[in-house]
Amino acid sequence: MPGTTHRWCKWHVLRKAKEHLGPHYTKRSDFRAAFHKVVNEMLTVDEFEAAWADLLDRYKLHNNTFLIQIFEVMHKWAKPYFSGKFCAKQTSTQRSESANHLLKGYIPPACPMNLFVKQYSKLQFDREAEEGFQEKRTRLGGVVLRYNFPLEEHASQVYTRTMFEMFGQALYRAGRYDVEEVERGTRYHVRHIEAEKREKWCREMHAVDVHEGGARYTCECSLFEHMGMLCCHAIEVLLHLGCGRYLAFM
């Protein structure tokens, strides 16, 4: 399968970091929070590399063997190097491992086949009942529109409850950006209004392109291509253009 993308599980990378970094990697350590921010939030390669260098300078870890080794193979696990590869935000094997744990709760080791079928059916029934409960809860409770944009209302109709909450976070972050038209109707620069207050390695500007007369939007951060969620930069362009009511989330 020549087109297959192979990557390291992020969960295992973080577990190895905990093992090798010792006192630097504790819940009370500033380094742990900074390290997770670099791993989880960097969108572009230049941001990641600048943030990594800043991390090593700040905590004097240039000679740490583990950090040197994982930086040499960063293209196998770091988020920005997979920005164009769709993974629906599944960057670790943790979901399959949790599914295995759930299955073991229903099915004892070395059980006969007839018991396996019976218990698996019970597991499936319980999961479907839980999903039905969550769907009913969503229908009865609905969603809360926090910003009263047509774009937000449309998103509430096409996204699940969890995805809509993530969309709301992106919509909130979009409010910190200004839009500049570079090429009429096709390219826009989205610039953070308080770039001086952010970390020095954070990009203050992203380019957003409009395709097919507004039917599709792409940002150079490639968040949509990576996980299927519109980034705050593209959302801000949509709001700037007054679009979104009939936007197809493709």
C-alpha cells in the first residue's frame, strides 16, 4: 500500500517522554505543560521547530538524549508533518486499546465460543442503548448558540454535539483575527490582532484560499485536511465575507 501513511502513536511518545525526562516531566512542572503545547497545538512546521528550539533553550535541555533522538525522527510523530493527511484526529492507538479494555470487561479470558457470542451481544446492546440515550438527550436538550451567527446555527445542524463544541471553540478563537483581502475573492490573509502578546514562535498570519466561488476554503495550516474541522482562520474569512448559512462542510 504505497499511499499509506505510517506514524508513531502520540500516546506512546508521551509515555516515553515521562520515562526519560524524569523530574522535568511531572504534573507540577512548567516543562510538561510547555512540552504538551508543542506536541498538541503546533499547526505548521516552522512553528513546531521554533517552539522546540525555544523549549530546549528555556529548560537547558540541549544535551538530553531522548529529546535529541525524537527530534531527529519528528516527521514520524509530530503533528505539523501530517497536516495534509486526514486522520479524524486519531493520532494514537488509545481508542483501540480502550475498546480492548471494554471488551475484556464483558468477556472472560479463554471463554467458550457460545459464551463469547452471548457476552458480545450484551456488549453491543449496552453500547447501542447508551448511544440512543445520548441521541435522545441531544434532541431534547438541543444545543446552545453562544454567538448567534448563521454559521454557528448551520454547524449545530450538521455536527454531532461533541464536534459542535469543538467548532464553538474555533469560532471563539476566530474573534482574535483580522482579515485582509490579498487577491479579490480568492485569497485572504488572516492576522492575529495581539501577535505581540503571544509566544514569539507563534505565526501571526495565515493565508486562506477560496475555491469554486466560495464553495470550499483551504488554509495553509491544513487543519481541515488533517481532522475534518474548519480552523479559526477559515472561519474568520467566512464571517468576514458574510458566508456560512448554506456552507457545505465537506
